[in-house]
Amino acid sequence: MADVLRNVDFFNLDELLTPEERMTRDTVRQFVQREVLPVVERHFANETFPLDLVPRMAELGMFGANLKGYGCVGMNNVAYGLIMQELEAGDSGLRSFASVQSALSMYAIYAFGSEEQKNRYLPEMARGKLIGCFGLTEPDHGSDPGGMETRARRDGTGWVLNGTKRWITNGSLAGVAIVWARTDDKIAGFLVEKGTSGFTTRDIHGKFSMRASVTSELILEDVRVPDSARLPEARGLGGPLSCLTQARYGIAWGAIGAARTCYNCALDYTRSRRQFSRVLAGYQLVQSKLVRIMTEITKAQMVCLRLAQLKDAGRARPEHVSFAKRNNVAMALEAARLARDMLGANGIVNEYPVIRHMLNLETVNTYEGTFDVQTLILGRDITGENAFE
Amino acid sequence: MKILVPVKRVPDPATTIRVLPDGSGIATDNVKWVINPFDEIAIEEALRIKEKQGGEVVLVAVGQQTWQEQLRTGLAMGADRAILVRSEAALDTLAIARLLAKIAEEQKPDIIILGKQAIDDDSNQVGQMLAEMLGWPQATFASKVEFQDRKCTVVREVDGGLETVAFDLPAIVTTDLRLNEPRYASLPGIMKARKKELKEIPADSLGVDLTPKLKIKKLDPPPKRQAGRKVASVEELVQVLHNEAKVI
């Protein structure tokens, strides 16, 4: 199969990218082509994360790429988005790793940490020597993180944490966990290092989706941390929610990558497979599906480019990001399902990447704010009515 | 060691090339442009030499302003600076070799490393012409390059095997496919490339005769491949190979 990572660029949007942005995209695409695609099906089959790729990703500068200083590359948000797009063209699990490391963990420290915390953690995380995870979701609190049950109790000069976090990407891989907990007056964030007494993790198995990614439970039983482990600038639920906005931004781009791989695969397949008197791509039903995917990918690309411009200008609202996450992931999921359908029986085996992307995207549709939650965010924005409760 | 690496901009090898209806060239809309893959190998080799023994890697290209993008990619891989000899007109290999010889006289590199050929016109001429003009030794189709003081040893890929040659610097080396695997431009490298020097020189300011000696009259797309044919038995296959294809 020829080059499933190739561009889909019906409107010559490449012209709107700077040479540096194109170069960044090409670098990550080459990395995925040479180092990810050859191993990803094996990792998905074995339910393992390709940990040996982390030093390479760090060396190429992919972690915290849109953060400035502290050993981060300091690229703009277009370049950051393109990195996510290319990683997810390989596998959503790989992009998830990068998202959690960069947009959730590093960003939380970058935005809400003390100078000392930033200097201690960010350069190590940019170098891939230290992996982070982000503990917000709990077994009983997904879409309503405000209802969290994890508690942080004052104990002398420090804190004692108790509670359980679930569905935490990179949980057991992480050297530092950002744990959000309820204090007497507000929700606060704490940096809990691996090995801290009372802090354990347990991996979640039996996943049919995101199998090349580690998903864990974090268990906190009387975990004592000093006050210097608290993120001093995070005050209330706005802290973790702003991290989610960063992650959603990367997901909106990433989904295009997954959709693109599925589309390229379906296009190549239907142009070469003959049934009855002609190639599949010669039938109207098949063309209708291909055109639908190509159209939706193109629209999603335009949304992301505009969103990136707004974000770089400091004018992107969280609702803009919700729009892009909601639209692009739903688009990618539909693209993957249509591509799966066009590949027929071949669409269900791992000889082709389509079924893997399709299964992964079910997770992407749900995590970092479900499709329906994004709908409510946008509904509230345009009507002024809060439909959450 | 000061290393000069001439670079050419070519269509991405993965691009589907369409010949214009009048045969005057190829359709360039929506073509992705990249560094000639053999030149990329030359850049990689130059960077490895520099990492081992210090020095400077200077890129040079002869082309239009848009070629800056490929030079920037080379700078992002790690080259120190770049020179773009600006020419709006497409030049033939002889004119390009003359311009590069001028640049070499001015820059005085210890070695010039370049691709054995460009993947667009497959001329395989510039390195050899350059060696003749400068009066320097040349080692083409290199698959291994080693140094000892001012001596260079190159293993060449020749028909039927490998040939090892040794010569004194300064010299010309052209790269073959198996010399190395080029690195990607890292993201920090891309950011650093922003600040590196990229100097433009007009081609007609170098006092070189650029009159084309070669004219491309017409391009034709390769003929469509004939469909294969099925044979019923091994006996028939052997018959066909012997009597029709005449290969056994």
C-alpha cells in the first residue's frame, strides 16, 4: 500500500502554511512512517505502548512544542497542531501520549506551577526523561469533574490526599502525576511523584480501543505531600478545565490525521480492487462515500487552521476549541467507519490500519469532553441557557 | 573541515508526475518539492564529518527564490549557512557546474559532497564537471567516506562490486544511496535555522557563461505498461521465455 500518510489537500491549504510549519509536519510524518508504522500493529495487538519511541520523540522536540522556555521548542500553534495531526495519522494512542505529556501535564505545570516547579519538571519532561499523567476523572465522575470525591486535607504544613482516579492515560508510566483534589474551599492540583507512600497505580485491561496506549487507575491512600507540591496558581475547577482545552485543541488536529489515513487507505483500496466489471472506485455508491470523507476532511482542516490563527493571536475561546473537537472527531469516526465499510472483509483485519483507527476514535469521541458535552458547551454559548443540569 | 554541499530542489519522489500536454515540462501545481534525496545524503554525510572532526557545512543551491525552503530544511538538519545563487531561468548542468566552481573558488572548501545525480533529470554530470573545472580528484557513487589527515578514502559502488579509492583533499565526492540514512530536521533545529545565514547572489553577477548548451525538446510520459499474460504450465513458461522473450 502506497504512502497512507500522504496529504489530502483539495484546497491547496499547504500554501497557507509557512515553510517552517511544513518542515515540522514533514519531520513528524517521516518519523511516523519510518518508526511508528512498522511497530504499531504489534503494540496494538499486545496492548503495549511503544515506550522506546519516547526518547526519539523528545530528541525531535515534540513534547511541549508550543511552550516557551524550560527546554521547550516554542513553536506556534499551527506547528503544534500539525505535530498532533501527523502523530495521530500513525495511531491515536501515540498522539494521546504526546497530548497528555504536553497539553495536560506540562501545560498544567507551565500555567499553574511555581517557578521552582517549572524548572524542576519541565526540562526533564521536554527531554522525555520524565513522563507525566493527569488525574482528573474518577470512577464516578467523568463529565462532571466538579463532583470529584478525591480529597486533600491540610496536615501541618503539608497535605494528605485520598481518592481514586480512573481512565488516566500514561498512569503507570508516569514519574509525576498531576492530581486534582477537593480541599475545604476549592479544587486544587498536586504534583505526586511515583513511589510516594500510599500512591499506587493499576492498569485497565480488556480495552477494544486505544490498545497501544496505557490507561490506568491512580489510587491515593493517605498520600502525604508538602505544600510545595501544590500548583499555587490553580484556583478551582478552571485550572484543570483550561488544561482540557489545550488537549482538545490537539485532538481536533489529531482527528484529521486519523481520518486522512483511513481515507487514503480506502481510496487506494477501491481504486485497485475489481468487483463485477470494474474497480470499486468506479461505482457511484463508493464515490459518494469517498467524496463525503474528502469533503469533511477538507472542512475540518479549515476549521483547525483558523482556530490555530485565533489561538496564536490569543483570541481563541474554549468554545471555539469545543467546536473543533466535536466536529473533527465525529467526522473522523464517520470517515473511519465508511472506510472500514469500503474495505469489506479486509477492513476488519490489521493488515490495514483502518479498523485500528476506527476503534481508537471511539475513545477520542469520548475523552477530554464527550461529543455530547461539547454540544452542551456550544448550546450554552449560543443560547445563553445552561443545559448541563 | 570546511564542507560545501550543493543542493537541488526536486519534486517529491512520491509525487505522481504529469507531463504538460505540449510536452514542454511537467505540471507543477500541487507538486511537493523536496531536497534531492541524494543531496540529502550528502548533507547527512557532511554533518557526520563535522560532528567527528569539527568544521563548517555550507549549502549552495542554484535556483529561484522558492529554493530557499529546501536550503532552510538543510539548515534545520544542522548545516551552518547557505548560499542561494539566484537564477530565474532554468540552467543546464554545464552552467550550474560553472557557477558552483565559482562559489568553490570563493569559499575554498576542503571537500565538496553532492548527490551522484538529481532524481528529476537523472543527469549525473555536475559532480564530474565540477571536478574537471576545479582540477580536483573525484570519487563518485560513494558508499563509504573516511579521512586520515588530508587524505580521503572512498568506497565506490561500481558495476559488479566495490572499488576503494584514496586521494588528497581538496576533492569532490558524489553520494550513492547506501552511504547513510539522513536524519530528520528536528523541531529545535527548525527553530535554529531561522537565525542562520542564507545569502543570495544573482547568478549573472558571477561572470560565468550561462548560455545553455542543452535544449530539452520534448518530454513524453512513459508508455503505459502492458498487461501481463498467464501461462498454463511450467513447460509453456519455459517455451515463452526461450522463444519469445529470448532471456533463457
